[in-house]
Amino acid sequence: MDKILVGLKRVVDYNVRVRVKSDGSGVETSGVKMSINPFDEIALEEALRIRERGEANEVIVMSIGSSEAQQQLRTGLAMGADRAILIETSDATDPISRARAFLEIINREEPGLVLLGKQAIDNDDNQTGQMLAALWGRPQATSASNLDMHGDTARVTREVDSGLEIVDVDLPAVVTVDLRLNEPRYVKLPDIMKAKKKPLDEIPFADLRIEASPGINAVLFESPEQRQKGVIVDDVASLIAALKDKGLL
């Protein structure tokens, strides 16, 4: 296999407490630590391991977003990716638009495998990978907890309600990954410095001439209601009485 294409999304770091803007127009990102979506980081780690085993020649990372997403792409390059592509846009994109953008890059680069996180922690759509496979007309395997390459076939293990499901897909294919697949490597300072010299191509989203999709407009964001303080009861009779007072019994 020649190339692996990996998608990286810029999201609020998973260690940061998410806050809604005062006007309810969205999530506060100003001055907030941003990072690679954890599922995407695992996808990149798997791609790097495949290359290191000699089963691929090049790993390309790709992101769709503002110029600030260069930071996450540079982190991907520091992890070991060979080059990066940024589809630059200041507008929010929905899953089908992102899938169409990926397809344009796939047509240019012709990768043998596309690895994506199964979902992003900011919106939890879990749609882009499936839509991309449908548009591309290639097989897909989702929520991979193990991935083995066998020539022109990828064997994917998925965790399902009844146990484990093993799926063989012909390459090229789209595989979305779960958290149990691997543990991403730690990025060292020398690698960060080397990443600054690796190629990062910027392509305006408009240049892709992608058909506009209706999309979904979020009209209001609200923080969840504050959790009420618990009540301590002395015995079962007090518990039943407290539940009756709340109309639960």
C-alpha cells in the first residue's frame, strides 16, 4: 500500500470543562486549549504503526477548518506523519460536506486506506466515515478495536453488544477507530521541531467546488441543569416517604 490518509479534527481538549457562550450561540473556544480529537489521534497512531511495519509508504494527515487547525496538523506531523493538508474554511461544515471534501482529496492522492476517528467529541455525529465510504463507493468498517493488514485486505475487529465481530474489507476502504485500538505515542520536542519543516498544503474549501448541502443550524446552546444535592435517609421507610414526596411513587 502506498498511502494512508488520516483525518484530524480540531476540538476543545478533553481535559477542559466546556462552557457555553453567554449569548447561547455556541461553545466558548476563545482562550481555551484545543487539541486533536482523541479518536483521530488513535487513527493516526494506527496509521503510523502500519507504516512502521512496512505495510505503507506514506501517512498523510488532513483537517478541515480555519487556519488555526494548522496547530493540530503540526502535532500530527510531529507524531510522525509525512505531510499534511488543510482544507481551509472559517464556516462550520456538516458531515456530508466534510465527506465530500475528503473524497476530493482521495481522488487526488489515491490512498489505499482512509482512517478516521469513529466520532468527534465536540458533536458526536459519527457520520463522516460512513458517508465518505458511500460517496467513494468503497467498503467500510466502523468502530475498530483491532486492525490487521493482509495484503489487499484489512481485518477489523469490532466490539458489539453480543461480543466481538470480525470483518474483512477489500482495500481501498474507510475504517473508523475506537478508543481501545491503541495508545497514541508521546510527542517529543525534537519531533516538534522537525515537524516545522514538513510540508503542509493549504487548499481553500471553495476551490474544491463541492456541492452545498442544507446542513443543520444550531439556534441555541444551553448548559445542562445543575445537579441537585442528594438527600440522605436513615432507613427504607424514610426513602419511600421521600420518593412519595417527589411524586416518584
